Amino acid sequence: MHSDHQRLLVIKHGALGDLLQADGVLRDLRAHYPQAHITLLTTPGFAGLMARCPHVDAVLLDARAPLWQLPRQFSLRRQLRQCQFTGVFDLQSSQRTRLYRQYLLTDVPWVARTQGQAPSSGLQGLVDLLTLARVPVPHARSPDLSWMVTDVAQRLHAAGLSAPYIALIPGASARHPQKRWPYYAQLASLLIQQGCSVVTVLGPDELDLADAMPGVVMHGLNWFELAGVLHQASYVIGNDTGPSHLASGLRRPGLALFGPATSAQRAELARGQFQVLQLTDLHAYTAQQLYQHIAPSLIPIPLPAIPAPLPYGSAG
């Protein structure tokens, strides 16, 4: 894959956090192949998001139908072959995509992670893959998701919220409730008592939390509005979830909480002022403990400006 004038397929299905972590990898591919037409194959839920990504030219959708549904596999094969790809970068490197290589795009040069010892992290696996293909990786470990940010001034105004504020992300995928730290409501109360403005951002899987959360609650945000809200936050606190990856990629100060079910080291979320905290028991770590942990990092809330007194004898 040496010529710039190529049609490259990049496969990355998800999940959201993994897709956002791959932003720097996509940027490095674009830099290495500036004239190539790059198509991303991903799942339908990320179509609108990745259509705005500046590092790809087109997005193809793969619903990942059961492999035994042969008519749907044949349809995907026709779609892929019509694109006349000259090379494939398989960032997913799954059993499914290995079958795609074997049966759907059999005659196209294919770069994928070799089976064997698992890399130390998913991101390290992508770095290894590009290195194998002799693609320089200056940005691979530093996703820059600023392209996702949209103007949310009206949303913030409607919610009665203005910067600076602290954003809380209490949710996680409904399939992984064990990733949720259970004391966000208590933390929000502590922060508000200290004079902080707090907004809790809820996704569709955690709307049941809305009534219990003090402060402002926002939900129904699209990807870009979510990025806009997090981008203006003075500090972000979340679980091991996609929006925490987004906050890290936006270079926001913040903290992601990891329990025993997942590894903070493998997630590689810590960058800049965004840190991670690995806990052996999420339920045993109290809101007071977390507040004490983050208090030194919180940006002080500025007090209203006090007008200077007029000189003695001036007309008032």
C-alpha cells in the first residue's frame, strides 16, 4: 500500500469508546495516505458521528448480521466489492472480520493484528498494527475530538447553566451495570454545597437516575451536543464509558472511575489533566472520599466582580 491514489477500507465497528480512541489512528492513516479515498466500515449507530470525522471520506454500515444469514452476508460482499478497495486496515481484528477477509474481500491486501499474545491495551494493538504496515504513528495515542464540538450556548441557557460547571457522567452501557459508581447524587450534593455548578449528563440507559440527581440534568443530547457540553466543563467525572473517552479526547480536566471488572491501564484514558482511578470495589468508595480526591484539581469558582469604591468626595 504505497500509492496515495488508493481506495482504502478501514474497519472499526465500536464500541463508542473504542471508536473514539481510534481517532488518532485514523488521523495517522490520513496523514500517511493524503490522496487516498478512505472509507470506514462501522455499525449503523455511529453513522452520523463518523460522517463528520475529518479523517475519512465515506462511511459504510455493517449491522453485523448473524453469519448464518447468508443473503445479508452476500449483500455486504457485493457492496464492498463494488467499492473496488485496494487495501484494508482491519482495526477491529475480530473473528468476524477475519471471516470477512477470508470470504468477502479475498483478493485485497489486508492489514490486521496477528493472532497470538494480546496487546497490553486495545490502543496498543492499533499502534502495533500501523507500525507493522510502516505507517508513522505520531498521533495514535493522542485522539483529538475537537471536531465533534458544536455550539451548545442555547442548550446551556435553556438549562439555566453557565460556565464554569462540573459535568457528571453517572451512566454506562446497560449491558455493563457493574461499571457504574453508585454515589453520583451524593457527590453532586457535596459539590453544590461547595459552591460548584453541577450538570449531570444522562444517556438513554440511565434516565431513571434523573429525579435523584441534584443540580441540572441534561439528556437527549446528540454526539456533538454532548461534546459541546463536556468541552465547556471545568471538570468531568465519569465511569468507564464512551463519554469519558470523549472528555479525555477533548483534553478536559477530569477523572474516570474503574472498578474490578475493567482495567484503567488497558483503557488508556489518562492523558493531560484527565486521570483515571482504579478501585477494587466501586460500592466501597464513598462520595466524600471521591470529593477529597478531586478537590485539589477543581478549578475555583470565580466570585462575582466587586466594583471598586469611588474616590472619597466623588459624585455618586
